[in-house]
Amino acid sequence: MNPHESDIKETSTSSKTWRGWQENLTLIAIALTLALLIRTFIAEPRLIPSESMYPTLHTGDRLVVEKVSYRFHPPKTGDIVVFQTPPELQRRGYDKNQAFIKRVIGRPGEVISVANGKVYLNGQSIQEDYIAEPPNQPFPPVKIPEDVFFVMGDNRNDSNDSRYWGFLPRKNLIGHATFRFWPLDRIGLI
């Protein structure tokens, strides 16, 4: 073999190696872009940091938050929603990018109140088989304005919710908690 053939083989091997690296880097870039797009617009994982949604959700539970459906319709009563810090909590010093999770109890135009350990929606007590215990503080009747929601934690007596900071603006919604993927013994739809 002459020296020229050796140079050609070396260049060919080098070229194949470089093409392999380029393909791998391209695949990684595509995967990262897809992951970012999915997390930004479709769904994202979230960690439950407190007991405010107990017994439905426990501290340390990990969820998938679906972000598409509320672009087409508002949350329904009973939906568990994840949202950015409401204005009143921002005024109290909470980070505006902090996420909260609560259950939608009232929608625009409805009247909400709490009395005698029960939550009332439009004057009728609502069935709440998901709460830790009945609420121990009364809340006077209030009509929910347009484009906002009234949310409460399932752990009614240990939840920083609409009773304390007001209504949740629709624009603050991140998405709908739909699926628990951790811990494995509690995996499933929410």
C-alpha cells in the first residue's frame, strides 16, 4: 500500500467518525427541542410540596400537568389545577413563578360560602368525599366575578387558598393535574 492510500483511508475513517458525531448531536438537539416544546405547551411534571391537597395528594407525589385543554374550555368544578402565584400572594412576597395546586370549587357567576363545616355552591352544600376534614372556619357568601375561579385545598383546615388570598385569575392557570406517576404504589389518574 502506498502512503497516499493510507492517507485516504485515514481521512475516510475520520470523516465517518465526524458524521457519526454530527448525527448524534443532531438527534440530541432534536430530542431536547421536542422535550422543551412538550414541557412548554403540552404537559409537564410537578412535585407536590405540601399537605394542602391531602388526602388526594401527598407531599412528594409527582404528577403530570396537562396544559392544552384549558386553552379550549375553562376548568370544571372539581378539577385539580396548577397555577402561577395569584396577584395577592405576589403582594405578600411570594415569587410570581411559584406554582400552586388546588381544587376548583366555584366558577364565574356562582356564589360560594362556607358555614357549619360545609361548602355551599349557589346555596346548596356540595358533596366532598375527597377532603381531609370539614372546614372549621366560616366564609361569607361571595359571588365569583368573570374570568376568575374560587379554589380550595382538600386539606381544608391547612390550605392557603381563595378564602385567604381571593380569586384565581384564569390567566394564571398552568394546567390540569391529570396523572400521578410517583410513588409507584399510588400511580394512576387523579
